Amino acid sequence: MLITGGASGIGLEATKQFLEIGARVIITGRNQDKLDAVKQAMPSVTVIKSDVEKEEDAHSLFTQVTALGGIDLLYHNAGVGSPALNLGATNDQILENAVYEMKVNYFGVIRLNNLFMDMLKSRTQSAIIITTSILSLVPALEEPTYSASKVALSFYTKLLRKDLEILGSSLKIFELLPPLVATEMTAKRNDKKMTTHDLVKALLSGIKKDQLTIRVGDTKLIYLISRFFPKVAFNLVNPKKIYAQLR
Ligand SMILES: NC(=O)c1ccc[n+]([C@@H]2O[C@H](COP(=O)([O-])OP(=O)(O)OC[C@H]3O[C@@H](n4cnc5c(N)ncnc54)[C@H](OP(=O)(O)O)[C@@H]3O)[C@@H](O)[C@H]2O)c1
């Protein structure tokens, strides 16, 4: 299997837990030092420096993975988020953030899927895991362009699953919707956070049960509330205390 962004955060925990259940794991990331540290701690992991934003990296990754015998599971975990900005206050940074997040979180997934799709479809048992977010259900004022990138990814995920079904393919498409999880990405947030350990346990349990949409922790609650009381869900994700930093 291949995990993008597997050298830290949720991806690193996934690397450990998939290894524990006997998977042969290849991970990617942009930072060679982080990849080297994983290789040292877990020598059986194959590490490949590769940026999901870059076309040439993706092609090289595909060639290297093919040479290693290919994969049955492609786990899109790499993702980025930018600091909070008020979309109503003119700032060139808003566009820069949006472009960066879309390039990594959205186009990065489509790029690798285009490369690996035929390989994955040719396997008897294969799957893709796509990491969206609780924020693909309800957007966060603190992460506006990030929320938009994850909702784009979530729509893509649902349509990819249906398109494969129309083609008669057995390739499974899992969508993982984490709540707030304690990683580098959320280090500055003081709210309640799930551990990476518990999140990945829930992912593995969802996969075992063949549950294609894996909503974890608070995501389950926000999903239900957002269906019936969208304003209540919006206010739960965006409590008034955060308005001050957006003024
Ligand atoms: N933490 C949360 O609360 C939360 C909630 C919902 C969803 N998620 C999603 O879960 C996923 C993992 O997040 P995390 O919290 O574990 O974040 P993290 O701690 O910041 O880790 C992100 C990982 O992605 C890699 N990465 C970033 N950009 C990349 C690129 N262009 N190419 C290849 N690798 C790249 C990073 O490694 P390098 O820097 O070395 O490239 C890092 O290993 C993301 O998709 C995120 O959006 C997180």
C-alpha cells in the first residue's frame, strides 16, 4: 500500500497500524529528514520523497511503485491547511492559500488517482482511501479555503465511487472524515482533539466493516445535526469566541 504524507501526523500513525496488521507500506512526503527518521524507526517501510503537487514527482512515484510490484491500496492522506483569514478583508494571501490548498488537497488526489487507477482496477481486491474532513460537512470560519478544498474533494470522492460502480469495477472508495485530531496541523488549536491512534483505529475498523464513508468521533454528531439543523451545526463548528480573531 501507499500512504501519501506518511512520515508525520495521522499518516505516521497509519503507517504504524497498517504495518502491525501485516501490510507492506510505502510512504511519501516532501521532507527527506522526516522520511529518513521513519526509515530508521521502521526499516521495513519504503520511503519515497514525492510532492503530490508536482507532476514529475507523481510520475516518478508511479514508476518506482510499479517497479516494487504495485499496490492494492492507495491512501490519500497528505493535506495542508492555512491560517485563518477573513475572506471579506482584501488580502492577496487568501488566493495564495486557496491555490496551495487546492493543489495539494484536491488536485494532488486526482493526479495520483489518474496514474494509479488502471493498476488498482486490475487487482482482485483493491481500494482507495480519501481523507476529507468534518469540515467537508460544515465549513469553518477559521479554515475557510481549506474547508472549500475538502468539500470539493468530498464531492469528487462520491462521484468517483459511483463512476467505478457504473463501470462495473470492484475498486472500493473509502472516505475518511476525521474530526479535530491532535497533529502538527492543529497544534495552535486549544479545542478538544482526538488522538491519531484512535482515529486510525476507527479507520481500520471502518475498512473491516466495509463502511465506505467513515465518520469518526464528533464528525458523526455534526453529520446528523447538519442534516436536520444546519444552523445549529454551523454554530457548533464556529462558536462566537472565534469572531474576535476575524475582526
Ligand atoms: N488534524 C486534523 O484535525 C484533521 C482533521 C480532518 C482532516 N485532516 C486531514 O488529515 C490529513 C492528515 O493531516 P494531519 O493532521 O496528519 O496533518 P500534518 O500533521 O500536517 O501531516 C500532513 C502530512 O502530509 C504531508 N504533506 C503535506 N503536503 C504534502 C505534499 N504536497 N506532498 C506530499 N506530502 C505532503 C506532510 O509531510 P511533508 O511536510 O514532509 O510533505 C505530512 O506528513 C490531511 O489530509 C488533513 O487535511 C486532519
